Amino acid sequence: MDSRSVQIYIGSGYFLLSASILPVYLCILWIFLTESAFKNNFSYRIMTAIGVAQCTLITITAINGIMLICNSQFSYHIDKVLMAILEGAFNASVLLLLVLAINRFYIFYAIRWIPMKNAKIVFNLLVGLSWMVGLAFTVVLLTPYADLRFSLEEYGNVFVPADTVVSTLVLLCSTCALGLAFLFYMATVLVIVRRRFTVKTGTGTRLASSEIRLFIQGVVDFLFAIAIEVFFYCAPRTTEWMVAIEVAFVLYNGYLNPIAYILINRRVRNSLTHTMLFIKKRSVTEPSLFRSRT
């Protein structure tokens, strides 16, 4: 198989893998934003922010797949803007994982001393700060002094030059965020074990099965984030490994959380089914309406 055919196959894989899950993920985020059971729960607001960042990442990966299929980056400026947004969204998503870890620690331990009203203000600030840091990386990468490109030859994202201050800052930001998240999750595990899977609230003690499920999902998300981080920085810089990194990147950002939401939350599962049926019904009825008008 010649190199051009390989490029088309890999590009098609990037595009299909990313584009196939994007509508499902967007529907789940819409459920979180519109249904009171989710939008009034601040943990789901943080997860929604993580979802927005991850949808941005897989959308850009789908566009990268189109670039491979067409064997063109279309223009230097388009590629530069897309890669700057991708890097900003990545750093924001990692910092939001830290915010989620802090939120889990608060729910299981600190909620007795810090009122929810005050905690929401703090978490809003932390979410906003995460996006601001991501935006800062995007702005820096839009300048002539730093460059992140999608390589059509290596099938992945590369800094130009490879060893830059920005790439070092990206590594420092993600490593510190994941390290702090690890400490908060370990502290939360100790609290859960000590209290025998109960959570203290302002009105007493209650079984927190839903919070436990959210905690488990957060831990799984965190562990996969660490695996992707290690995979990215330790894997050899060969074509095969670059493709494997991109595929793992899409599977983590695009598939892990939606699958977890569907498996552990019946309300999400039911709402998603109703949404899909509604979309299918509209797609079936609209052509007939169009024909009746003509």
C-alpha cells in the first residue's frame, strides 16, 4: 500500500472515530444544560465544562482527519488557529479535572464546614480560571514566537521547534494539575473508607450512592488522563506510535465520559434515548412536509 493510501485510511479513521461520537456527546451536554436534575448539581456543571473542552478536541481531530484525506492543511493560518485552540482546550480540560477532584473532596468532606452557597462561588472561579489558563495558551500559540502544527507526515501534532518554552509549560501545567488531582482523590478515598461510604451533610448523614458513582467516574477519567499523559510523553516518535496516540486521544476525550454517563446514569440514558428518537422522528417527517409544500 502506497503512502498516499495509508494517509487516506488514517485520515478517514480520525474523522469517522471523532465525528461518530460527537453528536452523542453534544446531546448529553444538552441534557446536562437543560434538565434541572443536572443543571442544579454543580458537579455536573464541571463535567459539562469538561465535555465542552473534549468536544472541541475531537472536533479539531476530525478536521485533522479531513486534512489528511485531502493531503492539505488548507492554509498555514487555519492550521495554526486550530492547533492553538486544541492546545488551549486540552490544558483547560486537564485543569477542570483538578476542579472536579476538588469538588469530590468538598462533597465528601468539607461540605460540613463550607456552605454550598460559598462553595459554588469558589468553584465558579476555579472553572473560570481553568478556561482563562487555556485561553492564555491559545493566545501564546497564535503569536509568531510559538508554533504547534498538525504534521501530515507524522499524522499528529508537533511543536515547531520541538523543544520550546510553551511545550515545557504545557507539560508543567498538565503534570501539576494531575498531581494535585491525585492528592485530592486519595484524600477523598480515605474519607469514603473511613465513613463507610456515607457523606456528611449539613442536615446529617445519608447514603451517597449517586455521589459515589460520580466519584468513581471522576477517578476513572483521571486515571485515563494520566495514562494518556504518560503515553504521549514516553512513546517513541514514530509514525505508528503517533497514530496510536491520536486514536487513544480520541477514545479518551470522545468516548470515555459519554459511555460512563450512559452506563451509570439511568436518567441520562432515558433522556438520550428520547432525544435520539425525537431527532429521528423529525428527520423522517420533515421531507414529507417539504414535499407537501411543493
